[in-house]
Amino acid sequence: MREIRIEKGSRLTLPPDVARIIGVQPLRLSSCSSRHLLLESAACDDRVQMTGLIVDGGVVDLLSFFNMFRKSGLLHFILTGGNKTLCFQKGEIVYATSTFPEEEIGEILYRLGKLDREILQGARQFANGELPLGKILISQNIITAKDLWAATRNQVETIVYNLFAFQDGSFVFVDTSLDEDQVVSLSMNTQNLIMEGLRRVDERAVYMQKVKSFDAIPVVTDKIPNDLDSVSRKMVALIQAGISDVKELLRRSGSGEFDALRLLSQMVERGVVIIEEAPTVAVEGVLGEVINIFNGILVAMHQVVSARNPRFREEATSFLRDLPQPFSYVFRQAILKEDGSVDGGRVLANLAGLEEGDKLRLLSDSLSELVYMECIAARRELGAADSAELIKRVQDVSQRVQTLIGTRDYA
């Protein structure tokens, strides 16, 4: 946790990212002691009933508590990389939302094999952040109402199940009445979700020991038994047809990621499938040059700032999740490596399908936005004087990239 000091004159200065979340609004003092200070928005009638930090096993205890005492309200989780909100009604989880890109309804439909990437991108552009994506897909006969209901249920389950993998973060429970639109008839039992979530965390780790990586390449051997179930046979056929990697295989299986992962690990254990390491993708051409230029300053920024703040890479990773569209899409499922650089192969995969000129401009704008946000953090951690040299290097990088783009003619 970052340290915030009360300055002379009882002035409290918040970090820029915290101030950005709160905005300009009056605050009320709800409680305080020699060990804590709780400020709430004075503009909201809903009151914070409980807040704190997540520790090992804390998620299970929290969900069990709200279920046992039949609480109604919103349980917000602030986590590394994004936020989640669980909607409780009389102790049962009736809905959930998430800012993690992989838990968005369109991504859920894609992973369930209900549509392909190109159709999803087109629907998102049509929605433009204003119309519900699910309704657009139904109106265009891309999916059915039953598909959307099943995907919504799967989305809520995914949001909850993935929550158990977090061992730190913070939470806040707000006692508020739910809108009728927030209450979805999914027939879900909170205790069952807890038990299933815990089981999946343990078993997923076992499965991944055999599968190794979602980017790995599955290969069928000559040991195909006759007792494979229908989904496993389908996966074998997909591999033989040249499916690209484990991630795409699980998606195309049509049985959901976790169940397909279980079946794949079983086939690996039986020698039906072997897993080969994914080849390293070389990022070449002008796009690769742009990534290399930006990665140079990202690595330098990481080396300097992380010496002062060891959690800097985690904070920088959260920048990727908090960026607005279309930047957040460019960094979808991308991570910052141990040295602070961006996974260029993943970023370029997210840009697939665009014209070369559009790729170059969007790539440059997205990386510029990431570097800009890191500069703000660097100035906060190092101070204006010590961060001046880094900021100057960033300006030089921006000029180099603009010059590079200016020499390309895509008209």
C-alpha cells in the first residue's frame, strides 16, 4: 500500500490515480481512529457498511458472510488489473460485472464459440459503447436469446470463479437496493459458486502443469483410443485440422474453457496429445520497429521507478486495463514482461485484420498513451527533478516515432 501523509495545515494530498477515481465531489467523514480514516461520497445516500483488504482466503470468508447473513447490496472488489462487482440479493449472487476484458460478454460469447472475432469487432463498432452488445447480436440474428442467457450465466460464473485466484486487493460493501434490471434470474446458489470456485482454482493449477501454456501447440499422437467422449473426439479432429494453439482449441471445443482444459490435460496424460512449445514470433518491419522503440523507454522507466516502488510493474499493468477504447482493445490479454516491456506478439495479434496504416497509427497512439501514464507515475514517485531525464527521453521517443510514421505512405 502506498503511504499518504497529512501535511501541515491538515492538508491531505491524494495520488493522481485515486483523485481521478473520486473526482471533484464533497466527501463526508464516516469513521476514523488512530489506525484508519474512512471518507465517503457525500453525494450518495448509500452507505459503506464494510471495507478492508483481501488476505489469503479472504474472498471465501467474505462471500460466505454475505450469504449467511442474507445481505443485499453491492460488493466491489478493487484488484490488480481491474475491478469486479457482485450484486447480492438476500445473500445470493444475482449478477456480477467486471472491468477485466476477458470477462466482457462479447469475449464470453467468443470463447463459447458463438461467433468469430471479425463479427464481434463489427458488432462492437456498431454498438459504439452506447447500445447493449447482446441485443445488437440478437437483432442481427448472430446469436439467439438462449445463447445470450447462457453466456450471461457463464459470465457471472467466470467473474466469481476468477475472483478466487486473487490473494490481495481491497473490497467495499455498499448497502443499497438493486434495480430490477440488475436482478437476473440465473438460479445460482452462492454456496455452490464458492465450492466450485475453490475446486477450479486447485484443479486448474494441476491441468496447467500438463498443458503448460495457452499459447502452446497441441499435437495428436498415434495413440487415439476408442473410448474418447464426443468433446475429446472433436478436439482431436480440430488438432488434426491444424488448430493454431491451445487457446483456440479450447474455444472451438464448445464446452467452455475449464471443462475443455480438463479434457485436454487428460488426453495429454494418456499420451493422446503432446504439447509443444509455441515458436517465438519475431515482430518485424515498421510495426516491430515502433514496438522496439517504445519498449526501450518502457524498460528504462521500469528500471528507474521500480527501484523506488517495487509494485510499479503491477500498477503499470493496471494502466493497460484502465485505458479507454480503442487502446484497451490493443492491449487485450497483453501483459508487461518482467523488464517492463510490452509483449509485442500479443499486441500485434490484437491488431490483426486492420489495414497496415491503421495498425501503425493505432499501435503508436496506444503505446504513447501507456508511456504517458507511466510518466505521470514516474513524476509522482521520483519527483519533478529526478524524473526530468526520463521525461526528456520519452519526448525524444515520441519524436522518433512521429518521424518514422511520417516516412510511411499508406494513402
